[in-house]
Amino acid sequence: MSSVSVCRVRRREFAEVAARLASVYVECFASAPWSEVFLEHEVIQRVETVLDFDDSVLLIARSAEQVFGATMHYPLRYNAEVLQAVGQAHAAAMYCEELFVTASCQRRGVGGRLFDVATGMAMAMGYATHVLRTASDYDQALRFYGARGYRRVGQMQCRSRKRNGGSVQSVVESRVVLVSEPQQTRGVM
């Protein structure tokens, strides 16, 4: 999609896109396979927190007025839960917190552009290893990351809020942890 541009958003610029980004986030993760419930103000708070981390990277896919998706990366040392799952051997890695794209932009290269630019930026900052987690049964995501050289290194349990009928319930789900080692990473600037 040539009308969609990928741009970095820094902390001082985030307020300009925060509401649109949070809305897209909530919409994307409400859909299958996630079916998760997020509140927009919680999403905004989380992104603001991450943007205060050293070396954090937030990229958005957008047109003049719309946000179509984003990816958010930061040093793994800020995520003790995932660091514990992968071990200290990966302590100097960059962690991909999120990658999400609206349904209208999926399978059109937008997610790949976001992800590849972010990992390229991380490599330029000196982060040769990259870590992320995704649903263990989400084949589309596993193929996407596998094509980029990611391999499974662990599994962990995560708590999520899911809508069940008319109520929201907290459930425990399994996530697979993936790592891309230096010789496998395909970051593109």
C-alpha cells in the first residue's frame, strides 16, 4: 500500500496520534485470534511508559489522517517476565512488545514494513538479538516471524482479559517466545 507511510513517533509527538493509535490497538486485539479486551486509556498509558525507556522505538503505519497499525520495541531488560522466560543469555536483546495492523492492511506488506524497519533501527542501535512472544496457536504470526529467522526458545503463561458473552473474564493463555539471533536478523532501513 503505497499511500501508507511508516514513521517513528517519539514521546513528545505521541499525544498527536495517541487516541487514534489506541483505537486501532483496541480494535485489532478485539479480533480473532486474540479476542482480548483493552481500554484505550490503558493502551495510551502503556505506550507512554515504553516511550520513556532508553532506546524505545514506536513506529506507526499511517496516511494523512488514519493510523493503520504500529510496532513497539524496547530493550528486553525492561520486561522481567519475558527476560526470565528466555534467560540471561538474551539480556541485551531488543524486545518487540507489539505489532498490529488493521484488517484492511493485513497481507499487504504493512506489518512487514513496520517490523523490518523497527528491527533495522534496533540493529543500528547495537541490538543484534531480538525477542518477542505471540500466541502459540497463531499460525499466521508464527509463519511471519519464522520467515524472518525467529525460532522458538520457550513458552510462558500470560493473563488476558477476554469477552465471554456479555462479561469480561481474566484468562490464562499460553504464549510462545521467539528469538532471532544476530546472523538470522533481517532488519531493513
